[in-house]
Amino acid sequence: MKPSGRLLALEALESWRNGTEFADQIVAETFARSALGPSDRAFALELFYGVLRNLTLLDFWIAQLRPAPVTADVRAILRLGLYQILLIETAAHAAVFETVALARPRARPLINAILRRALREQAALTQQAEEQPLSVRFSVPEFLIARWSDQFGAPAALELCRWNNRPAPVYARINRLQTTVDEFLRRHAGSFLLSGSANFVGLPDPGAALRAGDCYIQDPGTALACELLRPAPGELVLDACAAPGGKAAYLAEMMGNEGTLVATDQDETRLARLRDNLVRLGVKNARIMRCDWSDENSVRTAAFENQSFDKILIDAPCTNTGVLRRRVDLRWRLRPEDFARLQRLQSRILRTIAPLLKPGGSLVYSTCSLEPEENGGVLAAFLRDHPNFRLTNRKETFPFRDSVDGAFAARLEFSP
């Protein structure tokens, strides 16, 4: 079959359905091997992410159009076709003819009939979808809808669903270790400072700026933790969960590449990516180490001294519910039990790392989660058991309120 954007999207969707890799990793691997041109790759990416964002809704429409069961292979192609017909503006002939051509010959008559019926009944199908609960309209698991409705109220839950189903714009942090804001804006056509920000930009094509090390793809919400910590030149700083390196590079920038930034993570693959990013961004003061803060043996091997760090950042593993717009398929990976499991892990990491902070030093605990047990719940339990630490600042962003990714950050200070 001739390579095309639709075929590439279908291959990526089948890899996702049959494997354990996250969507971003599939894109990095599958799309990197493709010989398609930029416009075809962009179309494939739109189809791949679009289908993943709308799985429940697309399956609802399939059930309206074909009450009898369909095979997994047929369903995958129908999802692609219905996404083009009902959710984006695609020429009807191409949406049907070229999508049907992806199927095995025996399945083509069935797929052709269903997609042509969808074209005829487009208005009715759209109206039926509008009458469905949020979990169907926005393809969000019911347990997440229930959590958000309880925490934030029904209107905010609705806005959060809408936010998560919009394609995420590309934002970047200007890397002032390599360039200045004015120079960046002159050099990279079309870039513009985001409202209220001194160093975050939007830019239509970040490729050249990334290759030059002039920026790092990052949402402004991720800067909260670094800006609360505010390390100074000459300090000894720990970034405990550092990969892939966006926050570590920002910390190094704040330090003016002076002092020492110890950047750790638990996985060698992630450490390699961290190392590559820090080199590309011109970070000179980082010492990269492997450490799994949930593993006593790994912590002993790292041999860090108590009360040795001036500043510590713990950007803890979390459910990532504040960044579901960017982690497109994460909604399908999360389970209700993950919230309590991750809260236990976060608490263990915080309790393990806290003794490394110097008297008078600052520690920032952060997540990209919206969930109270991962944020305030972890903090409350820690502060109850560690009276020498006090909370001095706390900030959080919510997509439905702040129009940036969700993030949480709290600064603690140690006074023995």
C-alpha cells in the first residue's frame, strides 16, 4: 500500500492498541521512520491524536451506525474515517475513499457503507452526541468526571473536559543561557512573548530554535516550581526527579551556570535524554546521577550527605491530570487506584529527600496533578510529622481558571 498520512496514523493507532507505549513515544519512533513530507506527517499526527482524544465518542457513533459487533481492525479504520467526517473538515470523497482503501478487500464494502451513512446522517449523529453525558461527549473515563465534579463543581469539570480535548499549542521557554529574549524574537520569525510572561513564547515552527538550543518546549505552568525555588549562583541544588530536563535547565539558568546542580532520575533511558537536553541547552554546572528515591539501596548507593543542599526541587511522579491535554492517551492509562498509589510514592520520596536540606534551605514539592491527595494531602501529612519544616508559599494553576496547564508547587523551609 502506498505510504500516506492516513496509513501512518493507522499504523500508530495499531501500535498503541497492541502495545504498552505512550502515544508520544509511538510518535517519536513511528513518525521518525516515515519518509512522508511535513504536511502528510502533520495530517497523520492530527488523525492519531484526534482519534485518541475521542475514542468513546467515535465508538458511540460506530454503535449508532452498526449495532452489530465489528472486529478490532475494522473499528480502527472506522474511527479514522468518522473522525475525518464528523470532527474535522476533510473532503468527503477523500475521507471515505482513501480511508476505505486502508482496509483488507473483504472489509471494504462494510466500511464504505458505514462511512457513507455517516455522511448522510452527519447532523443527526452530531445532535445525538450532544445529548450524551460528558464521559461520551468528551471521551473521558467516568471516574475522572466524578472526581472533577466533586472537587471543582460541574461547570469547571465541563471546562476541563473541553480544555483537554483541544490540541495543545506549542509554547517554549527561551533559554537565556544561550540567547536573550530580544535576540530570540529577532532570530525566530513568528515567535511572540506570551501575555504576562518575560521568557515564554509561542512559535509556529520550533525546529530551528530547538536545534540551536535557544529554547525548550515547555508550558508556563511548569515554571511555577522553579520560580518558587529560585536558586542562586554558587549554591548546591538538587533536582531529584529531573528527566527529561526542562526544569533542571531552568534552574541552571537561574544559577547562571554557577554552583552545582545535581540532577537525578531513576531510569537510564531517561537519564540519557536528560543528559542530551542539558548539553544542547548549554548547561555547564550539572552533575547527573542515577537514583531511585523510593529504593533504599539506590539511595544508599548515591551516598548523599544529610543537610548538604541549599535548595531542593522534588517534581514528583504523579497522575499528570493537569496536563492531559498534552498527554493525549493518559486518560486511558489511569485507574482509580493510581491516586492512592502515587500519593504513597510521593510521600515516601518527600520523606526520603527532606533530610538532605540544609538548615535555612528551601525545598519545593511540585506535581502536574490537579488532585488534592497528591498535592495538599501529601504536604499536610509531611508537615504534621516534620515540625521543623514550614510552608512559606504555595501556588497552583488550573486550566479552566488560568488557561495554562495544571500545576502545583509548594515551598518549604527547614529551621531545626
